[in-house]
Amino acid sequence: MSESHDVNAITKLRSWIASKNQHAPTVELDTDLINSGVLDSLQMVSFLLYIEEIRGKEIPETLIQPECFVSLRVIHDNFFRP
């Protein structure tokens, strides 16, 4: 992740998580967002919408799978790489 857009997206996602769950552990690139309790299933829906907002386009329905949202690194690889 060398581009500032990528770092900016990760920073925005971390900030969003912190605003929704102030008791969440530090979210590293490989923190499991669901199994670690950082986000619950309802928050994941809002998080998906926020990812779309940052991207400026919808996430294809075929990519709305749990494995595509496991961690910030996986989200970056799936939705923010050119």
C-alpha cells in the first residue's frame, strides 16, 4: 500500500470503526473484524455502505461475501486496489 489513496482509505475505515465501537481493540491490517468482536453483523452492513461511499461506487453483489471483509488488508485488496 504505497499510494496515499490507499493509506487514506485505511485511515478512514479505522476512524469509522473507532467511532462505532470505542471499546474495540486497536485495528491492525490483519485484525479479524468480526471474530475479534470489533464489528457485529449490524455494524458490518453500515461498514459495507461506508466502504462504497469511500470507493465512490457500489460493491458488486458477487463480492458481498464474509471472506471479502475479514480484515482491513482483505478489504483493501478487494476494494481499493486499482
